[in-house]
Amino acid sequence: MKNSNIILNNNAKAEVLAPAGSIDIAKAVINAGADAVYLGGDMFGARAYAGNLNPEEMLEIIEYAHRYGKKIYLTVNTLLKEQEITKSLIDYLIPYYEKGLDAVIVQDLGVFNLIHKNFPDMDIHASTQMTQTGPKGSKILQELGAKRVVTSREMSLEEIRTLHKEIPELEIESFVHGALCYCYSGQCLLSSFNGGRSGNRGRCAQPCRMPYEVDYNNEIINRKDERYILSPKDMCGLSILPDIIEAGVYSLKIEGRMKNVTYAAFVTSMYRKYLDIYFEKGRKGFKVEEKDINDLLDIYNRGMFTTGYYNASKGKDMLSLNRPNHMGTKGLKVISNQSGRVKFKALEEINPGDVFEIEEGASFTSGKALKANEELVVNLPKKYKLNPGRVVNRMNNAALKTLVQDNFVNNEPKLDLDLNIYVSVNENAVLTASLKNPNYGNSYYGKGEEERVSEYIDVSVTGDLVQEAKNAAIDEKSIKKALSQMGDSYFRLNNLDIYLNGNAFLPMGSIKKLRRELIEKLDYELINCKKRTFNGQNSLAFKTNSGKISKYGLSLYFTNFDLSKKIEDYSEISRVYLDFSSLYKISSKLKEEEELEEIKQEIEKIKAFGCDFYLSLPYIYKISHKNTFRKLVETAINLGVNAFLIRNLEELRTVDELIDELGLGVYENADARFKFVFDSNMYCFNKFAKEELEKIRVKNLKLSGFSAPLELNNRELADVLDPDFELQAVYRAPLMVSEQCPKKTFDKCNKKMENYTIRNGKNKDYQVKSVCPFCYMQMDSKMINLLDTKEIKELNYGHLRIQLEKEEDLLAIFDALEINEDNSERLDKMKKNIKLSKNLVRDKNEIVEYGHFYRGVE
């Protein structure tokens, strides 16, 4: 089967979005039926180790895509440091913008800010790295200028359906095939804190594919053949494609910018095939062939497929516990082994060149074709345990590789062309073409492109003067022959109208020249139909707080509410944070009004010193946990909490609306009663990100500050920090936030919030806590302490935060005040007002890390 003609998707209700790590792969997936391709240039992409495209290749692939009515989305989906965003970003994007780049995929709100400011007519897609989990956060991004949101992989179909219902004009892009991350995208710092390779910078070292033990209550609960506890299976959404589309997903995204051309093109062709079947035959006529699923497994799988979180399922069935990489498919079964002369029976059709794995690092290649049940004899080293009955998996299907090469790599599609030629004596020959523009009307529900792209491309070229024939006149057959020879162009003749008047003579060379000039002109119009001119000024202006304070505010973060009672006087404290888990435990256990009143009085006592009392909210909030979240916030407000630590946009807008529902909202132009601070995982990596966060409008909450990001070193922090920032000085970094939970994986789920340990090697222990009320797991680093670093004194911040878990941690307050000589009076006062047990000494061995304060990330 030859892919002789491109598949156009005009006025489509969904698009197949394919990955590409090189220009050759990008062309192949377009040839295989992709409506759009997402790829990275040589800067700022979330797959720094993919091939990526240099500037010349980027311009070439934009042309290639637009020739066939396809789109190119450029990934700029990493966090950018201040020096990077100011020196490089805009100049990097200008040539692609002018060539007609269709959209930019963005994680960093500073990048979002500058693109919207400098390229206001270029679409911005909010990356899955922004951890959007629902309609309220997505609405904020739309208000900031996003045309599309890439949903978190953890969203269920019901949650996506709600998002689409509430914001029907917002494009939804969701992953349908490929690798799954164990952690919420954008919330993983594990690779970063392990070795400096940040997933937020496109350099993830994939520690989730390493083996771990789960230590729960001093018992290892996973077997030795179940060590890959953080390694999910690959996703395949073909079987539920109608459900995905009907939930409101417009862009069907295939993961795999690190994958080869065989993977990318073949997977793309399968989703093209079944998307077309669905739109042609509907749900009733939709059925996925078993062979197609088997072929996809042959291409790549980590132990069969999963449909991911779409059906709200999670647990052991989604994980590849015994192997983290390609598992292959069952190919050969050992019948006998006589001193290394091994006889196999084919379990399915085998091709010459198929590769079979004996063990890790050892394989052999089939030299001939076999039908199922036919036998193959191979001489192999005796050391391999190839006993009768053992099944050997096929790791590489040569037939699929050949199919991709023949149909998608070495077979560029042709556009059908209708021509009209006018040949009349004593007039110049004229050749015209009218081509329906493949770039017209192929955007979201047919919207958006019409104002920039015409429906038809009309091209006309004028040739030589037609002479009166002295001998044989030119005939229609000769004209048709000359115009049919399209050569290696991107077109082929579909229909030709010939107007021949009089006894005309026109040399064949003149007709061929007309054809060449028309094709060149037509192709130019096609590939430049979205061409733009950059009229901006490379604007890098931003608003910032340029002040410097002499006395910073001290913030205390309590994970245990009882610790707050050890401090009698809070006059030297500016902010108190209470982790939501502590409040949840309190509110769910206490029933007596007088007990709740005691907590309320403690909070009011703290606030009476002029200190704001913050509730730190969950790292993840989805509408499926609306009731739990509402109860938590309502309880907090009733107890006197007057501020919130915000960790995602979804919960920000939800809290704002909930305040109204509780009758505590304010009238227009009135001062908000409640405050909020953005936590570190909102990623103010640069000043432009801060400016963009300041644009977010909420009615009942006043923005009071920003938490410094955890992946910048002290020199990089100096470029960003100002008095609006709070620097965490003693803290545990959240290394992973996952919808999965090892307790549930190994049938230990008791719906209790509790800590346990996962271990990678002797010295790599990680504290894990199950956050059951919101169904996620959080993995934390060891305690990090910056208080004894001299550089902390030189940074410009407004608040310094200390996390307190146990009584010994209160001693860190003294260290925090000692770092500045001007705080001697504050120090003396605090020492008098903190009531500690006698002879209390902090365990210095526990605080062993400085995080990224010195090393930073790549």
C-alpha cells in the first residue's frame, strides 16, 4: 500500500497530534496522517536529549507542514532562568513566527507573558507541565491568553467532560498514547534533586524507571520481581477513542519525541485510521482490530497497555513492576535445546530481520520468514537458559519498520492539481491553477484561521506569444503530455482544461517552462500562506518591586498544629502556615464544640500579634474532590484562617468563589478580607513569571507574595528575588506528587494519611506520605537548611520561611534570627517566648542538604 495522496482534515472535529524529534520524523508523521506535529527547536524544549531541529530545519518543516495544511507547534515548555529569557527568547522565536509557526507550547508563565506581549496573534498552548486539572484553572489561563490547555494525564474523562462543558470554546489537548509519568507533569523534582537534571528544564534522568523497595511499618511490601514501583505501563487510548472525543478532547496527542521514526509514524497512522473510522461510521461502526493492537505492542510496550486515568482507575494494573522498558511481544517458544542448538516454534508470523531477546543485553536476529507454528533452529551459546517451554519475546518487528519506510518515509504525498491553459494565436499563453487551500478551515471546529488564510489559492503565469503554425500545429494531446510531467514536485495533475484557438504553434519547451513557473509560484503561495511580519520592539519591560528591606519577616510553617502552642509571643513572626493535612486531621477527629473553640482561640491568639494565619492547600485539587476541599476551606475560615498558600490555579479560583458562597465576599472595589501567597511550585523562575501571576484576577483574595523557586541557585535567585518574595530556609522539597500510591499498589491502602519510606539503594531513602483526602502521594526530600549559608544574607527577600515538624525544629528560629546582626533584640525576645523541653538539642545529622542553593540545575 502506497500513501500516494495526503489525507486532509479540513473542518475536522479532532486532530491527530504527533511527536517528532527530528525533521525526518516530522515529515514522516505528516505523511502518516498527522494533522499537527509538536517538536522542539534547539532551545527551551522539554526533551533536551531529543534530536530537535536547528533553525534551518525548523523553517523547512513549517513550510512542509503548511504545504499540506498541517500545523507545527513549537515546544518552549521549560522553565527559563532570568538571563535566558531576557537574552534569547524573543530573538529565537521571531523567524519562526514570521514563517507562520502555528502555536507555541508553554510551561513558564514568564514565557507566556513575553510571547503574548510580543506575538499577540500567535496561539499559546498551556503545557501539561502547568498541571491543569480542571475548569477553573484552565479559565484563568484562557483569560491570560491561552487558546488551548493540555490536560494533566491524571484527569478522568468525566473531569475533561466538565472542563469542556464549562469552557466549550477552549481547545482541549490530551495524551492518548505513549509513556506515562508516575508524577504529575510539572510537579516532579526527583531527577533535579538527585543529580541536577531537572524535568522542568527538559533534562529528566527518569529516576522513576529505577528499582525501589517500599518500607511500610518496617516491612518490605514489594517482592524482588516488583521493584519498578514508579514505572507505569504505556498508554493506548484506541479502544476508548470515541469516549475521549465525545468528552471534548480536540487534539489527540501521541507521546514520543524521544522515539524513532518507526514508532512515531506507525502510531500516528493508527490514530489517523481510527479517527477517520469513527467520524465516518460513528460509535456503532467503531471497532479496533486485534492485529493493530498487537502491532502497536510490537512497536513499544512496557507490559501490555493501559488506558491511563481516563476511567479513573489506578493501582497495580497501571504499572510495569518487573521491567521499566520495552517488553516486546511473545514471538518464539523453545521446543528443544541440544547443547545450544535451539529449536523454536513461531507463536506468530515472523519476518526476516526480527530481533529476539534472550536476556538483557543479549539477542539474536531471525534470518527467514515463518508462519505461526513453523519451526526455526538457531545455534546459540550454551550459557543461556533456553529450556523447553520458555517463550522468547520479539523486540523489533522488521516488517513494521519496512512498512513505515515504504509508506511514510520514502513516499512523499502529492497534492492533486487542476489546471487550465489558454493557447490562442497572437496572444501570450496563460496557465492557471486554482487550489483549495489545505490550510483553510482546519482549526478548532473550523474557527480561527479564516481571517488570515484564503479558501483558495489562485495562481496564473503568462508565457510566450503563440505563433501561427507554419507546419504542424500543436494539439491537445501534446499539451497534456507536457503538463502532466510534474516530476519530483509536490503536485500531480488531476484535471486539465485546454482552450486551444486557431492553428497555433507553441514549443514544448515553452509549455514546460509555464508548468515549472506555475508549480514554483503555487508552492511559494502554499508554504507562505501564513507568513507574518514581526512588528514588535522585542519588549522586555516589566513591573517589579525594586526596593530592599532591612528587616525581613519571619514565617513559620507548622506540619503539627500542637507545636504552635510552644510559642507564647508571635510579635516577631509575620506569617504562620498550617499544613492542610494537620487541619484535616483535626477537623475530622474533633466533634466537641469546645475542642474546636480551643483551636480557634489559638489561631486568634496568633493573629492578635499582627500575624497572618495561612492554610497551605493541597498540591493537587480536582473537581472530583470538591466536597472534601470545600469542607477543608470552610473549616479553616470558621476557625479564623485569613490567608492561603496557593499551589495550583484550580484551587485559587475555587477558594475565591467559595468565599462568596459562604457570604464572606466583598463588594466591587472593596478590600479583600483574605490574602494568598503563591508557593514555590508556581515557578517564578524569572521576573516575567511574577508579572504574569500578578495579572490573575480574583475578587476576594489579595496577593501578598511569592515563594522563591527551589531549583535556582543563590546567584540565580539574586536575579529574581525582591521584597515580594518569601525564601524557604528550612524545608522539605516535594520531590514527587503522584495520583498513584505504593500503599495502594501493594494492597495496603487504609485511607489514612501516614508516612512510609521508599528506598533506592542503601543511602537513598525517601519519605512518602499518602494524602488520602485528595487521593495523591507526596514524596519529600530530607530536610534542607540554608540558615548557615553566608549567601542567604546577601539576597533580597521580604520573608524567610522555616518548616517545623517537631519540637527540636523550633531551635531553627534562633538560627534564622542570628543570620542578621540587626535581629539581636528579636532573637532575645524569641528565646524568652519559646517554651522548650529541657536540654533539647536538634539532631544535626538529619539536616544534611542545601538543595539547589549552590549547584542549581542544568
